Amino acid sequence: MLAIQNLHTYYGTSHVIQGIDLNVDQGAVIGVFGRNGVGKSTLLKTIAGWIRPAQGEIVFNGERIHGQAADRIARKGVGFVPEDRRIFPGLTVEENLTLGFLQVPRRSGADNSAALRRIYDRFPRLAERRHQNGTTLSGGEQQMLAMARVMIGEPRLLLIDEPSEGLAPMIVADLFAIIGEMKQRGCTILLVEQNVPQALTACDSFIAIERGRVIRAGDASNKDDCERLMQAISF
């Protein structure tokens, strides 16, 4: 589904992604791990079109998407849940959710309404707060809103950046249950997460990044691979 070859990305003069290669199969959940500042979030933002790569190729479902605008990539079926959640101030929970319809501009109004009902069934707390300003929600509720806003567009590839950061264990467990449900529905997922043991329970495989390069890859169900991963990213 996703093929990345020799990807290079800069922030100003800082060479953040330095030649990453990655192939992701349909329906796989891939963990992207590493210390802070090594390029994990930059990788997701580059795939999503938030940052334009300086070099390399990103192919999604057989189409080159590198260099395309973020909104165009989203309409092709790439959903991105950023680390800072990007809840729109001044908009209610439901208004934030309906912005997710922009990912599927050709879907009918009836289908959009059905998708919204499914989201409220899965996120009853959001249903209870549908008329509340999105920025007044708790941190966990805002993370759920950010996830739900992307899920309402039913993406084929989901990029998730640090979903558990700063959240209570019960909320984290619920978020990872949602990731498991998305996997069961056939969604392909790239997951950046600092809680590596928790993330590995949801992943099929993983890569570890250091200084903008992949330094290790492995099977999330293989104990030896996971132990080598922890050694590679430990401080």
C-alpha cells in the first residue's frame, strides 16, 4: 500500500529525514520508534503532505504522492492524527467532526450522517458533548475527537502521532482498543508512540529511527526483535 524510497526532508537547514526506505503492506500496523527529535513525527508529516520532501519518493496505492498538497493526499485516503491534535477553537465537537467530511467530498449527505452516527456509537463521550466547544474537552477527550475526526473519513492509511502522551491509563487503553478495531477493519496504520511496550501489543512490525535513518526493523511478536529494539532506543 505504501512505498517510501530514499526520503529526505529538511526543517530549514536541518536535515531531519536522511534517506528512509519503508514498505508497508495493506492492513499492517507498523510502529515507528526512537528517541525525541530523531525524525518520527517529521516522517508522518512528510507522508501526509504537511512538509514537502527535498528528495525521494512516496507511493500510495501505486500513485506518487510526494510533493502533493495535504488536502489532496487526505482525499486519497491518508488520515493524519497529529501530536498536538489540532482541535479547532470556536467550533463544537460536532463541527470539528464534520470537518472530517472534507476527506470524502463525493460521499452523499446520507452517508455522512450515517458515518457520524457510527462515530457517536463508538465514542459516546463525544456524543454527550456534541454541542460543547472542542477546546474545552479534557486531554483524553480531545485525543478521541482528533481520532474520530479522521476516522469519519474512513481512511485507508492512518498516521497516528503520539496518541497516549499525557493521558491516563484508562484513556490510553481505550485509544489502543480503537487502533485494534481500525486494524480489524483493514486500515493500514503507522504509529509513532513513546510508550513502546503498549504500542508493540498493537503492532505487526516496527522500525527504529535514529538521526533520520532507520537503524533497526523487526517483528513485534518476536521477543528477541523487541529486546533489540529497546536496546537500540534506550537512553
